[in-house]
Amino acid sequence: MLYQWSIFAPAELEPPLIESAVHAQRDPERSAAARRRFDEAAGAVAGALDGSDYLVGERFTVADVLVGSTLAFTERIGFADELPANLRDYLARLAERPARQRALERTTATTAG
């Protein structure tokens, strides 16, 4: 399952998510179609997380890094609030991880200086 989820993020989540964002203004119909594909893929993640904190067993893995970072992009493009509740909870759990906090602090320090 680890490898499947690691491939799922760049193959099934990212393309329609980026396509939806890129075409939101120029081609709303294309954006909406891509968004539907993203929602379907995100639904698979939501289903896999049903009753679990992480995608592979009960431990944090690279699959969570890849899938979580892709899902987090929904915050930047404005529809994270529309994700299923368990995906919003998942993103919040991932954001609270100490390593994530340290990485954000380093990124902020690097871009501020």
C-alpha cells in the first residue's frame, strides 16, 4: 500500500488539482471537469482514511507526506473547506507534526531573510 499511495498522489490527485486551478478563470468548464476528477480521487483517500489516522496502518509514512502535501495545495487555491471532514482532519493532523512545524519555520526564515 505504501507504494500505491506514493504513486497515487502525483498520478491521480495532482494533475486534476493543478488543471482545475490553472483553468479556473480561462476555462471554467474544463476547471469544473478537472475538479470532479480530483474530488473522485480525494474520495478514495477519504475512504482509505475512514477510521484511520494515516494511510498505511497506524503510522506516518512517506505516503502521508506525498498525499498530504498534495491535499494541502487545496488551501492555496481556495477549496480546502470543501474537502470531506476526515480529509480536513487529516490535513490538520499532518500540519501539527513537529517536523512539519520545523520545516515551515525554516522556510519562513529563509524567505524572510
